[in-house]
Amino acid sequence: MNQIPMTVYGFKKLRKELNYLKNIRRPEIIKIIAEAREYGDLKENAEYHAAREQQGFCEGRIQEIETKLSHACIIDITKISPNNTVIFGSTVSIKNLNTGITQTYRIVGDDEADFKKNMISINSPIARGLIGKKDGDIVIIRTPGGEVEYKILKVEYI
């Protein structure tokens, strides 16, 4: 498996989720299964089947997170000397030249992406179009709605 790029924040977030799943959620589910077994016939025991399904989802997520963390390539953007180039982890202010709207995004890993917080995945069309570009560059991004022209106003390594 290839390395998975991740910011320090994203790595900590996944570690926190893994800790929660292993130390809190897993024991809760085991307790629910034990209680459901006491109700008798497991074939018609809805609580038991629901708890087993939850256990399957929990164990699957634990395995997924452990795999991602073991293949993580942690990139601390604050330790990279700024050269005004858009890279993984950088924060970019761009202006849509068609609408005049200015937006600021941080380019992060897939697990960290949260559009409401202006954190976009490295694999998104906008991020892919911006990577490698510099302050002042004009880029054309292919989106599902067509091509959009942006000007890079500012690149920060924060």
C-alpha cells in the first residue's frame, strides 16, 4: 500500500478516534452483546443482532484506521520553508475570476477534508489544479459544472 499523506492534525484526529473505538466503544458493544444474550433465543433477538452489527462496523473501522496510521506520511507544513508554492498542507486564498468571489482553502488528506471548515482533500479537483502553482498564477479548474478560472492570491504555510 502507498503512503497516505496526512497533516499533524489529521494524524492526531485519527489516533483519537482509534483510542475512542478501542477503549470506549468496543467495551460498550461487548456489554450490550452480553446483556442481549441473557434475553434467550438468539435467532429472534433483535438487540443481539443489532449489537453484533455494531460490533462489525466498529471492528472494521478500527482495522481501517490502523492501516491508515501505519501507512501515514505525516507532513508538518510549519517546518517547510515557504516558497509561495501550493503544496499539501498549505492554505490557499483564491479568487474566482468569473464571479469575483474569494475563498480560502487548506489542502489536507482525505480523512481530514471538511468543506464546511474550508479543508479540501488533496484529491479534489480544486486541490489537484492548485498543487504546484504559485502566488499570482491563474489556473483553470475542471469542475462538474465546467471550467472555472481562479487567481491564486496568497499561499500560506500555517
